[in-house]
Amino acid sequence: MPETNTYDLIVIGAGPGGYVAAIRATQLGMKVALVEKRATLGGVCLNEGCIPSKALLDSSELFAQARDKFALHGIAIDPPRLDLAAMMLRKNDVVGKLTDGIAYLIKKNGIQRIHGTAVLKGAAADGLQQVEVVPAGGQQSLLDSPAEAQILTAPRLLLASGSEAAGLSGIPFDGQVVVSAREALSFDKLPEHLIVAGGGYIGLELGSVWRRLGVKVTVMEMLPQILPNMDRQLSDALYRSLRKQGIQFKLGTRIIGVRRIGSKAIVEYNDGTGSEEMDCDKVLVAVGRRPLTAGLGLEELGIRLDWQGRAVIDRDYQTSLPGIYAIGDLVPGPMLAHKASQEAAVCVERMAGQQAEVEYDYIPGVCYTWPEAASVGQTEEQLKQASTPYRSGRFNFAALGRARCLDESEGFVKILAHQETDRVLGVHIIGPRASELIAEAATVMSFDGTARDIALMCHAHPTLSEAIREAALDLHKEAIHA
Amino acid sequence: MELKIPEVGESVREALLAKWFKKNGETVRKDEPLCEIETDKITLDLNADVAGTLSIVVQEGATVAVGTLIGTITEAAAGVEAALGAASAQAVEKLSASPSSPEVRREMLEHGISPEEVAGTGKGGRITLDDLFARIEERAKQPPAARPLADKKTTPLPVPPPVQSQPVSRPVVAEPAAPIPEPAPAPVVRSEEAPAYSSAREERRPMSPIRKRIAARLLAARQQTAMLTTFNEADLTRVKALRSSHREHFMQRHGVALGLMPFFVKACVEALKEFPMVNASIDGDDIVLHNFYDIGIAIGAEKGLVVPILRNADRMKLYEIDQAIAGFSEKIKTNRLAITDLEGGTFSISNGGVYGSMLSTPILNPPQSAVLGMHAIQDRPVVRDGQIVIRPMMYLALSYDHRIIDGREAVGFLKRVKEYIEQPEELLLEG
């Protein structure tokens, strides 16, 4: 008979949803167990997603700057040499420091961390939810890793198991040639030709990393445009910019099959004009992610999932089974780490009786290419479709002092505001540090601000943020520098 | 089609929009319940008169006057265009609300206040935290009836108490030893940190209009009458025998089980005829004697006690009384009880026995002057013809307003009720 331990809340998955939920719940006075099958905390985001990819994006950007731009600044250097192994070590070090940081936070908050795979066992006679935790095989962490299966019980369970890379139908991952983002963050040598299946955030970011390091990169996208949910002007501008950087695109193209020949592969695709083939040595499949519900025992318990395999939840993030909650990539909405964290806090606060809500309209999204693309709110296409009367204002970084100093003059800021109320409905930025600039837009929108509000706010000179103010001025045809 | 708070009774001027069953923009079918409104007397559902798309004007939790437009239904016929129109109307509606901020919106939810209630004083009519708190304070000063109930759609989930009394072990940071042996510092009394989710220790929730009404009326009954209670007991042997021997026959003929209540209603009516003062009420300096017998039956509903009235109970047959009471229970369950079901009444009966009460003092329902309390039936030893025998006994209590009912009358009345219950045949012969 396995040992039984009872908590106020059991959180399954220690990614940006799960660990935040565990900490917030502890702050609210609950006794919390956090079950994670990985040896390290932080989930996909920290271990093989957001963080390692940004580490490599920053490293590869510096490399590209040294190679292509130093001379323009009057810095004469010999062509820089790439030490890929050192770059990967640095990336691993960044990940290691951050996952250790999460482990420290979990310990500091007195959260019981349990290393193992969770399987839901339904409610016991006393109404408590039961979870069986099977010790994780293979990569054992000595700490908190029980020798045998144990049963945890709690009145509430929070599922935060996240998502996994979806494959192309009929083309399974092999970990060597046909790979997911996880492997593409750890190539031990430069591929000659990387084919990226999927023109979404992940494919474009990782494609950029390897392109900057000198790899030939071809992105194949089924739809006629990249980043289809982004404001069209933004995705068009990014497309042009990435092409200029040497990334090849095949849009409206469907991958039919991959034939492996030794360490190489031949990708068969159809771009609408017929079947063709292309040689490469790596295929990164980044066509989306699917919720990681398999193995948890959700089907056995009869938890309702929607057609995308995501859990159907109510306002409290409760699934169709009372006492079982779900957040993050398991539930509808954009699959973003910060969305999961926000839901985590709100879900737990609602458990404690607080009137918390996630304001989904103000969740920013960022694509960390260079230039970066960042958005919050509605796109121009969405406004048109909803017949919302709007005005648009735009300002190009080319006309901005600071952008010129940085020699980063690509891109623009676009602000969409309601025609009558002037309320800001959407802000779309492509350009240097768009990921940081978008915060101002999200703030203004969260405060129900107007384009005039932005125009009336003093922005420091010379900064990139001035572009936001100028775009707001332009919306009323009052831009000074355009 | 416009959706308005309907007239529900003469004395009702406003209602709490307690809950929307449908979301803004949702498609509704004809006759589907849309929302629940609560007045200080009753709770009722509003149904859709037509099929179409619902557009909500007043959010739940708000108290609004009778006749207020709370939503509209765009009829379905228009199809896609209507749906599109509704979507953009929704967006515009959201935009026309006063601007605020994330914290202000959160606090509005916590306090059950809708943006429409708050006058924004910030830039562009922005609702600031100060504006919101001013509104909360102002609301606290308003008469209870006008205060909206907190946002009920997000009733706090009951947080179970922590599993262990022992707090979760946190790393203990060792206090640095005091370097100088100063006189011992006054011990810092650290009050035990209250759990942040205070709902485990206490939970504060606003009273519903019905509960406030009950509270005010019961307090008034205590303060404005000279209430006294007299007791007696009744032997239910014969009533029980009568019920069991006629149960099936009665059920077949009338479709209801022959209950206990009709006997007590009948017994009270007969006794009231003999003691008219018990059926009277005080109006100013006058005593008003009622020559009709409208008997209130106290029924415990989920939201609080309600006392629907059996009109002219003296003219009702036993099965009619049973059917009427069953009808009230059904109406309460489905929120269909009407104000007219509750108004008036000359005497009330309250049956604490259904909850197992052995003895209690019922409280008057002014302006009525008396109320009969029934209790649980218990087999008790009693003396009959010099022998100790076991009989099904019930204690009876009569609370009465001593201002117009003398002790002699009250005791006499209750004794008559007892006699009728013990000799139900007499009732049947009389009635």
C-alpha cells in the first residue's frame, strides 16, 4: 500500500503555470505539493523553450553584429569565429541558473516538490482527489525522488502539464534529422541546410538563430503568409526583413514526406505547382504544439476536452470534474508562458475566494526575431471583420534618432484606436526591442487609455519609445517627425 | 425586444438583478430563463419572450428600479447580420464604459460594483481608486434595500481548512544574536498571522434583500409587540389513525398525500371562530377584527423563510389545503412565487417539527396577532384512565400579542386547537 499524503492543493507540472500557482497558493496559506516529472523545474519554457532560445538569439545576434555591423561603427576586427560549444555551454548555464532559482523559490516557500509522473486516480470516498506519483525513471534527481509510487490526496488538483511539439502527420520525430525545437536548441555542429517546417514564432526564431550563425535556412509554411494571426502589415514587414537576412521561404507549401539518407534527408514538398524535392541535413518541425494530456488519466476520469484536446473549463478554471482545475497550454487561448503564469495566479486566487480575472485582451505576444515583432490587442484585420470603426497611426523607426544611432532603422509602430472613443484597441510593433516597447502599449490599454493619452505623455529623448508617441500623434495627423 | 424589470407587487419598487443565466451575445430560445431577479419579498426568473441574441445592459449584482431596461433580445430572424451587429455593439458598449485600470476593475469585482455606478473623476472620466472607494463608502451609508449584492457569479469557493494544524514548514532564518546584552527587549507580541484566505476563519457576505427583509420584520415583531407564548400538547393518535386508514383512498382521489397540516389549519380556523381576537390585528388605536380566515403557512426556502397565504381557509377542503401547500412549495422551488401569494394573512402556522424541533416559541408575523407553532411528534408515556400508555404526542405553542389577546383567550384558543386535533371527527362534522 503506497504511502498517502494529504495537501490543500496538488499542482501537476512545474512550468511557468505550475510553479507560479504553487507559490501563489502557498502565499495564500495553502499546503501545496508540486509534482514534476523532469529533474529540473521551469517546464518547457525554462528548459527547452523561451529561455534557451532567447539565450541563443542574443548570442547569435551578437555574433551577427560583430560580423556584419562592427565595421559600420568603425570597429575593425578580424572576422569573428564561432565557438558553438561555448555558446551552448553559456546557454546551458543560463538555463541552469534559472532552474536552480525556481528550485530555491519552491524550497523557500515550503512547497513539497515531488519528482515523478502523476496519474489522476479520481476522488476517494472522502471526496479528496487522489494522484499517484510514479518515480521518474532515468534521470533521477536524488532530492525529493521517492523510491516507490505514492498516493497524494487533496481537495483540489491543478493540472499545468503544458504542451509538447506536434509532429507532421506521417513524419515522426527521430531526434537526429527530423527534430523538434528541443534538439534545434542543442545542435552540436552547424547544419549545412536547415529546413524549418512552420512559419510561426518558434520556427522563425530558431531559423533566425541558425541563419545568423551562417546556416542556410529554408522555412516552409502551409499558409500563404508567415505568422498568420499577426497584424498583416507586421508579418509582411517581418517576412521582407527575414528574406533580406537570407532566410529562404516557401509559402503555401505542404511537406509531403522526408526520406533519410544517412545523416542527410530529402524533403519532398508541394508548393502548388507540383511535387519537388530539396536536400537538407536537419528538418525542424515547428508546426504547433498540442496539450500534454496523455498519460495523466484524464480520459479515464472523463474530463471533457474540446476538439483541440484542450480541457473545457469554467470561469474558475475548473474542468468538467469538480475539484480538478487546468491552466496554461492545457486550456484554450494562446500558448504563452506569461498567459499560463497569469492564469495560475488567478486560478489559485479564485480558489481562495478572491475576485481575480485574467484580462485576456491585454496579453502581449512577441516574436523574438530581429527585428522583433510584438503585439497587444486586436489586429487591423480583426477590427475590419468586427466592423469596428477605427483609426490607424504609424511611425517608422527610420525617422527616429535613437534607432539611427543604433543603426536599427527597420520597422515601425502601428497604433489602432477606436474612431469615436479614441480608446487604444491594438498596438503592433516591429523593430528593435519591440519586446520591451510593447509593455507601454499593454499598460496604456490596461488603463483603458486613448491614443491621445499616449500623445500627451512625455517620452524621454532620444529613446525608441518615442516611436510609440509619434504613432499616437500620427493617428490624429499630428506627428511631428513624419 | 426590450427586457425590463417587471412589476411584481405594489410595494416593490426595485429589484436585485441576482444572476444572468445567459451571457452577453448568447443566443437564447423563447421561454428560456434569462436571469433571476430578487426583491425583498420574492425571487423570480425572467424568461425570454422571443428567440434571439441577448444583449445585456445591466450587469448582475446591480439593484435597479422596476421598469428599468436590463437587456434586449435581438430577434433571430436577422441571422448573420444581427450576430455581427451584436458583436460590434458589444465592443462599442465595452468602449463606452468609463475608463478605469486593472486594480480598479479587480476591486469593482470584489465589491460587486458595476462601472456604471461609479462617477469617474480622472482624465477623460477615468474611474480612479479614490472614486471607487468613495462609491463604496457612499453605498455603505445607503438604506440596505438599495445596496446591490456582491457579484454572486463568483461566489468564493469554500476553501477547505488547512489539512494540518501544523503550518507548512518554512525555512527558519536564524535571528542574529543580539550583540549587546541590553535589558531584555520587550517581547514582541506577534499576533498569529491570519491566513490570507480569511474565508477559512470567517466569511463576509452581504445580506440578500430577502434576508434583510426577514431581519427587519422579525426585529420589528420583537420590538413592537407584547409577545408571549403559551404551551400545550396534543395526542395525535386519532389523526394518525385517520391518515393511515385513508391514505391510499385520499391519494387516489386527490393526487396528494393526506398531510398533517390540513388538520391543523382546520383546527385553527374553527378555534379562531370561537376566539376572534386571535384573528384580529391592531391598526393605530383600533382593533381590526377579520371575518375571514387567511392562514399563513411558514415554509423554509433556500433563501429564507417565506409565508404564503391560504385564502379563506375556512372554505377549503382538506385536500385543497394539501394541494395548495404543495403548489406553494413547487412555486418556491421554481422561483414563481408571486407577491400576491404573500400579502395579507390573519394568522400563521409554523411547523418546526419538520426540522425535528421538540419545543420552540414561534415569532409573530405582524400585523397578525398570533402564530401557532407545531413540533415533532414523539411517542411519549402519558396517563389515560389511570394507566401509563404510549401515545404520539406533539407540543403546541401559541405566541400571541398580549396587547389585544388576554391570557385566558390565548390558553383557551390553544386548548380548542388541541381538542380538535385529538378529536378530528369533530372537525369534520363542523367543517
